[in-house]
Amino acid sequence: MSVSSDNLRFILGLKLRTLRRERGDSLKAVAERSGLSVSYLSEIEKGKKYPKPDKLIDLADALEVPYDELVSLSVKDDLGPLKDVFSSAFVEEFPFEVFGLESQDVFSLVSDQPARAGALIRTFLEVGRNYDMQVEHFLLAALRSYQQMHGNYFEELEEAAKAFRERQGWTDGQPPSHETLRDLLVTEYGYDVNLDALADHPELSEFRSVYVDGARPTLVVNSDLLPIQQAFLFAREIGHCELGVDERARTSSWLRIESFDQLLNNFRASYFAGAIIMDRAALLRDLEGLFAEEAWDPARVQACMDRYNATPEMLLYRLTELVPNHFDIDDFFFLRFYHEPGTSDFQLNKILNMSDVPVPHGVGLSEHYCHRWPAITLLQELERAQVEGPLTKQPSEEPRIRAQRSYFLKEEAEYFVLSVARPLALQPETNSCVSIGFLMNDAFKRSVSCWRDDAIPQVDVNLTCERCPLPRADCTDRVAPPTVYEEEQAQQRKVEAVEELQAAIRDS
């Protein structure tokens, strides 16, 4: 166990409060016997203060315990989980301040009933171990919560990007080219850009970039990336400089998340980059026109990607930032699926859910995502075209675009889902599909007109085949039996049978 100053304070506070309560003493009583003030003693119990040795001796005498017992790191078994948590990397790294808290505040919340809190936390730890949850999972969850708290819209970053564009004279709403951004990174920020070095390291072939610190920093960029993908990397690097970031990621994609600050800084720089490339004012005008159309036309979405020279993910994710704040459409989700043709595995590897409905997420490892979601449908269509048709698997191909009204059977909620699929640039043997889905509530229907278009298919969907009540005769897309649903129904029948038995005996 790492014995940091925080660990010492937390453990001492935990032991002190437990010992005092076991004796039935008040703070005032212990304060009088030890010669400490009530406020100072309270600060110690809350894990905010660690007294000097002479004060610790006075506290040990007041509680009638040996000095060594009071200051040791050992605690009773029922408090072990609390000690483990507050001595863990989780507490060291978790960004309590993002939620207006400090780790001491959390300690105070749970230490009021330490034994009960210990049992609860023991359960969480066991769940975490069973599902192999690492600190990284908690940090990523914290980032998603941070985005949700702010509606995934950050005015200060929008304004910073706007000021940067104005400073560069980019006032026409058009995106800067990757050459322009690269030149800025080199001339104004003193970078070197290397497009060759990654080729010497085959194990890094799927990395987009590597940052090398130095008097003159170097950004090593994968030369197989599309120009717009390179542009995003250059823009994000400019974002790191403009936002004054110190702690930052060294690789893209992630090799290892070392801290929440690193994760948050990467998010902020990425947000800045998207706002540089897709100007807020211009994109909002385009969205107003798109949303006002009575008929659904995928060509309008393609034209928007073409105008901003944006990948499907860049455009759809930028919508998650602007639509809630400017169109009052708050209930939505963003998903990204990967699929390797020839396999039955559809991997969900990015999700931002800003609604209360549990749309596709990490479910049982052996379960199969509902093939009626437009993302799965598009990936299957793309696979068939690559195998059967003249379409060649090149990243520059026109993406496939689909809109669908998805009625989520389990939650009785309907989404308007826009999905775009294409092969990956760095992994052309893998296809990607990104989706943005808007809950079709009154706010959505007021802002978007094309949902009424009869050309848009309306499809019943569920989370997975295993959880879906539709019989096979009603769903030709089913790829697995409804085992989870049948188990739930069997359990419900047992509950009802017990209730009937109890009622019959009472009435007899």
C-alpha cells in the first residue's frame, strides 16, 4: 500500500472516529481530555488534519489505547474496505473536484457509518474485480459524467476556437486545410512534424500519432491517415498549445490513461480542434436548413461532410456539442461500432448517452446486439458490398448513410437515428459505423421536420437478441434465442405463483 500523506490522514481519522464512538464519547469529551479544540479534533476525524506526535500521544491517552495502535495503518476487518479505497489509486486519481468535491468530503460522507459503508464498498470492490474494472474505467466514466453535467457544450472552448479562427482570418466558415494547420503548428508553435517514423515500428501501425517532447516538440503522424484526419491531429495539437495544457497524452489512440487531467485535457483539446474545423456559426446555419427539410435526403448529410471535409465521426460528434444547446434537443446518444467482415462480432467502443434510456451499451459478453439497429444494418450492408460487389475497400469510399425511426421495445421510447458507415483508414479490414440518435419527444419534433417522411423506415429494436421478446417469426434478423428474456419471464411467473399461493392460503 502506498502511504501518502492523504492515506495517513484518512486512516487516522477513520480509527479516531471509530474508537471514540465505541467508547460512547462525544467530540467535546475527547477534546477536553486531550487538550485539543473540538474543531481541530473534527478536522482530524474528517481526514483533513494530521497532528504532531505530542498531540497524538494526548489523543491515545484520552482514548485509552496504545500510541502504536492509534498511529498504525491496521484497522479492524469491517473497516478494511474503507481503508483500501482511501489508500487506492482510485482515490488518488479520481477527479472529485470536477463534481465540486474533495476526497476528504467523500471520506466524511462514508465515515459517519464506517462499518455499513465498508460493507457497501466491499461489494463495489468485488463487482469491480469480477468485471476487471480498472481505474481507467472510472476515469472514463467520470469524463462522461462531466460531459453530461455540461450538456456536452463548453462555451469557453467555443469562444476560444472562434477567437483563434478570427485571428487567422478564417471568417468564411470554411475549414482550414491540413496543410494550413500543419504549417501553423510548425511556424507558430515550433513543432516538427514527422510522417515517416511510425512506419519503422509495425506494432504502432494502428496509432494515429505519437507526441515527442523536447525543446522543439515533434508530432509523429501516421501517413496512412486521410488528410482531414491529419488536420484534426494538427488542430488538436494547436489546441494543447492554445489552452496551455501541461499534462497530456503522448499517443493517439490511448496507450494508457495516467490521470484524469490527462484525459480531460485531451477532451478539451479535441473539442477545440472540432470547433476550429467546423465553425459553430456556419454549421448551425447548415443544421437549421437540414432540420427544416420536410423530406429525408442522405445527400444533405453527405454535402455537410463534404463542406467541412469532415469524417462521419467528426460531424456527428460535433452535432452532440451544438444541437442540445442551440436546438433544445437534450435527449440523445452517440455510438460507434466496429465490425470486421467475416465475423459475427460487432464491437461497441464509444458511447455518450445523454438520455435516460439505456440504449446499446456494454452488455453480457456472450450476447448479440440487436441487428435491427441501423448501425448493425449498415455494417452488414457494407460487408456484403465488399464481398459481393465491385466496391473496393478503400477508406476514401463514399460512406453509407441511413436514417431510421427505432422504437425501443423495452423502454417504449422512439429514437430518430442517423448512422454513417465506412471502412477505417488505418484498419481497412475493419468497418466503422457512428450513430447519433435523438429521442423523438416534443422538443425534437418542433426542431426537426423530416421525421414525418414515410421514406424513413420505422423499426422495432431491442438491446440484444437475448433480451428481445419478439418471436422468431416476427424478426428475421434474430441471431440468437431470447434466453435472458425467457429467464426473466420464468422468474416473473415464479413470483406470481408465490403470490397466488399466499393469497389462496390467506383466503382459506
